[in-house]
Amino acid sequence: MTTLETPVTVMVTESCRVAVVSIWHGPTTYKSDRISVKRAGGGGKRITVKWNHELDTMTNHAEAIKQYLELMNWGGHWRIGSTDTGAVAVWVGGE
């Protein structure tokens, strides 16, 4: 398993028991590779981010998750780990 920790400069405004998941979606006839990010367990917003072919897989997921966290105004330190279909991020504390 690969893990990254990414600091974000905004505050968590909801419960600390929040997890975020990202999923890679392969290209279709009409769309290129992309990553969708949403709160684990459903509910809330979902974003889709274009795949950056200049970055490795884990960095692509970390960048997409970071964009989601900034959109949701959730800060602190998040631990990001790889999954079979993408990545999951959990809040581990901090500001």
C-alpha cells in the first residue's frame, strides 16, 4: 500500500470521522481518464478531475483529493492510501 500525507490550509468544519474516496475512471469514446472524489458513505458533493499524465497514479489521486478538501473547506492533515480502484483519505488531525 502506498500512503501520502497532504496538509491543507483550511479547517475541518464537520465531524473528524470523515473519509474521502477517489476512483479512477478510464477513457471512453467521449471522455479522457479522470478521477471522481466524494465523501465515503455517500451524501455531499462529488467532483471530477482530469487525469494529469505528467503525474504518477498516487499523486493524481492526492491532487484530486486535495481539490475536494479545499472545496469542502476541510483542513488539517489527511492520510491517503491506495485502494484497488483509487485512494481513500482520512483526517488524522491538525489545523
